[in-house]
Amino acid sequence: MCREAYPIETDTVVMMHGNYDGVYPPPRQKDVVAKDLTLDPEQPIVGCLGNIRSYKGIDLVCRAIGSSDKPVQFLCAGDPHAEFDLDALKIEFKTLKGAVLLPRRISDQEFSDFTNLCDIILLPYRQITGSGALLAALTLGRGVIASDLPFFREILGAKPMAGRLVEPENPNALASAISDYLEVPPDLRQMAARKLADLFRWDEVIKPVAEALSRLKS
């Protein structure tokens, strides 16, 4: 896509987005974090973490959870964009049971705590080019459910234990995927997510750039 949009008269190098090894601190105990948020650590929790933006489909999650036959708790935490309709989201959250909205910037410790607390990280984006949120979730051992868009498909397409893809803008499909993915044993989801994250270690993803620099040097 970049080559098509910005044609230049030289070779270009593609480097994959690296994982987040060593970035986030170890999480606090799950039951302590859950208590602070008034959530039940014994019941399923799904999360949308990071900057709150319209394209991330948080409203779709609210609709999916609201229509689901299976009780699922929902944690949404992050800094809302200035143009995001936060008031509308607050109204939607009031209709949900076991839903917590923290519309503020979260620290690295909180991101680690919240990711560890969640059984699944949700990425029902309406559009995407690349995603740090996906690699962060996988690095911290959490499987994801994401929209069936090119970047997510490239990373998750052949790894169903690490994550599932759903039709964009379809809350019913999202609700079904949540229920289905929760049936996978947690240790299998976590192991698959972490194994996938290992494919994107920085000493691996940097190789195309290092090789290009070596050719220039020679």
C-alpha cells in the first residue's frame, strides 16, 4: 500500500511491527486489580485498551455484549480523542452489566494489569493499517478478536488459537466469536498468543533493515 501511494525511484524495505518484550512491567495480582475495578475475576472479562477512537468500534462491543446470551464483563480504558463522542459511550455503558469505562490515559502498569485481567482483547476496528494494540496484547499473552481487515488477517489468519477474525461492523458476529473463543482453554489461548508474539521479536523484524544497511555499506 505504501509503495502504491508513494512511488519512489529506489528500493523500499518492509519491516514488520515488532512486539513489546521488555516494555510493560509485570502485572499485579488479578484479583486485586479486579477488586479495584469492581469486576469479578471468576467471570469472563473482555477489554478494549488504549486510546479511545471512533474507528476502534467500541460501540460495536457494547452492542455485542448487550445482545449476548452469555454474561461477559467489559473493561474499556484509554484516553478519548477530542472529537470522540464520550457522552454517547457513557450512555451505552449504563445499559450494560459488569461494564467499566475509564476514559483517561492509563499508565504502563495499568495497561499490564488490565491486559492480564482480561480473558480476550477486542479489536473490532472499522479500518486499520498497522496495530500496536494487537502486538501488545499478543506480547502479554492475550488472545484477540479482531475485524477481518488486511493487517489483522496477515497476522492472525492462520493462528485461530491466538485470535479470531470477524466481519467488520457486525456486532452479532462479534458476540458469537466472543462466546466461541471463550470455550478455548485459557492456557491454550495464552500460549498461542505468546508464541505468535515471538515471531515478531525485534531481533527478527529488524533483519530486512539491517540487510539493506549492509548492502549500502558495501
